[in-house]
Amino acid sequence: MHILFVCTGNICRSPTAERLAETAWTAGPGDPAPGFRASSAGTRAVIGHPVHPEAARVLTDLGGDPTDVEYRRRDGRAPERLPGDQSFWVAAGEGPGAQTITWEVAAGSWSVVVMNADGAQGVSVDLEAGARIGLLLAIGIGLLISGVVLAALAAALLVWATRGKEPRERAEEEPATAAGAYPVAVSGHLDPQLSRGMWLIKWFLAIPHLVVLAFLWAAFMVLTVFAFFAILFTGRYPKGIFDFNVGVLRWSWRVGYYAFNVLGTDRYPPFTLADDADYPARLGIDYPQQLSRGLVLVKWWLLAIPHYIIIGIFTSGLVWWAADLGEGDEFLRVGGGLIGILVLIAMVMLLFGGRYPQGLYDLVMGLNRWVYRVIAYAALMRDEYPPFRLDLGGEDPAEQTAPPEPPDSSG
């Protein structure tokens, strides 16, 4: 039982009554009865105000201590309930470990609140949410059937678009390349008089090209997916898509040759997908009249893995310096692809020597040539497996004219 005595200032009457009640309900000398509690309060009490002297004398006579006072401010309203006891929750869960709550969703805006049981700060939780829709299975089956129908329709359109275009005894012969040359030609001609310091700003000057190339490469990826299905169903790479994708590779090669991957020219690259015979960096890929329908399933990922590892080292995957700084396990690691390292050396040679060493240039060209051959193969543009060799120098072997056959002297 709890008895609360209330007066105005809580400095005389109510504390005296509190002490009298405690004296009346006593189980033993100085011990209140079990389950009994008395307290006092004032409607206009001032915290820290001492007990009235007369009340203090009476409290002392009753065995109380008038200085043993605990002050607490009460606003008079009902005590706040814990968050979990509120009535506005639609569903709630409480307790240690994983908790799951389920409710019927209706129209409106829903909020999930995660908190401590007492509303205290500091909450760490892994939350997963999901919805169960009765028609979800039916919708999924419908979308699957629609996808199959659209794929069949696309295949039929591809077959119709390429019907009657089988090569007539190779009337349209592929461009002639030198014996043993790969049908992806990547060439460059080193400018004899390169600027010592222009490479410092070429990356900045190339920004407009990089913006355009970002969109071109997005289109390249989408069109390559279309080409995949075209090859799978017809064995042919659509000529229009092929020419566009070659143009994207050609544009990328010119920008890389100018600003990043070679630094072989100071001439600004043209904004075009077409071949520019006057620009010192050129790229060409022979159009294949027929491609394997089976290789298209594996060559771009499984068969190309060895080359991916190699060109990863060429472009970005080589850690080439590690030095102990002498403070425990702290290390300074500088990483970069082999091409980047060689181009960095070329920058230093240009800055201090004013020339690009021919041997270094030939090696950089060979590495870039390897990279673009693998890109063309992985983009499904050729079935011939890229060779594991460095064709050094600016001139690509595919551009070298095969020597004429000797005349027949038998007659």
C-alpha cells in the first residue's frame, strides 16, 4: 500500500503526516510494515526549501530526521508508458534473438520502427523486409512466357533478316592479310618531334573524348549482346553492329594512343568512328563472313581466361614496388599495369631527353596490340584465337603485304 500526503508547500503538514503514518504502520522498532510505503508532496513546493522549524521539531520527536529529504519534480501527468505498450502499433515483436512480425498491408504509408524496449539510444540491427503477393507466381510465369515468345520472335526476325545472304562461294572475300597475321590490325606511327611537356595536359584535353566514349561503350555493350544472339541463331555478326563496334574500338585506340596508353603523337584525335588514314593511330578488323555458333557460348569468358590474366598484368594488375618504411608492418605499395609503367618511363625520357626511345615505343605498341586483339575476340568479332605473342613495332603484321608468288616457269 502506498499513501501520498499532499499539502501546499510540503514543508510542514504533509511530511509530518508521512512520519506519523510510518510510525502507525510499523512491523517492529523502526521497520515499516511489509508492502507499506508513505510519501509526501506539495502542489507549490520549492525544491531545496527546508522543513518548517516546528515541523522539524515534531519529526525529531517522532524519531525522524528532518534533514533526510529527497526532492523530485513531478509534472502531475500520468507516467509515460514504454514504447512497446503504446496502442498505435499494427504489429510488434520484442525480445532477444531474431524477431519476426507479420501484418496485413493496406493502402497508405507504412513505417517499420526498430528501437530499444525502453526507448533508449543505441540500436544495431540487421533488418530484412519482404512482401507476399498472391499473384506473384502468376505474374512470374506470365513474364517468363512473354520472354520466351519475344526471344523466339527475335530469332525469327534475325533469320529472316539474314536469309539469302550466305556467301556465294566466297564472292565477298575477306580482306587479305599477310600469312600468319591476326585479322585485327592495330598500328601507330611515332611522331618524330614530340613535345617535352605536352603529356602533362593531354589527359585534360582528352576529357571531351572520354565523355563521348562513355556513351559509345555503353552502346557497344548493348549491341554486343544483340550480336551474341544473332551469331547464336544465324552464325553471322550483323554488319551494321560490327562496323559500329569497330568504330568504338578505333576511337578508343586513337584517344589512348594520344593521351594515355602510348603518347605517340601530339595530334588531337578526330571525333569520328570512321577510319582516318591521315591520323598516326589506326585500327581495323576484318569482317567475318561466318562465325561459329558454338564458340560464341564460351569464347568470351572461358576460352579467353588466360588472355584476361595476361592483359590484366599489362593494364592494371601488377604491383611493381613494395618498400618497408621501417615502422612495424607499414608498407608503401605502388601498383600499376606494365603499359602504365612503360608509358611513365617514356614521359620521363621525353621530359629530360626530348625523345621517345624507339625500342620502348615498339614494346608499348606490342602490348597494346595484344590487348585490342583480346578485346575484339571477347567481343565476338573474330573466331581466331589471339596469339600469345608480342608483335612489336608500330606496323601491324596484318598490314604487311604478302610477297607475290614467283611466276610459274613450267611451261
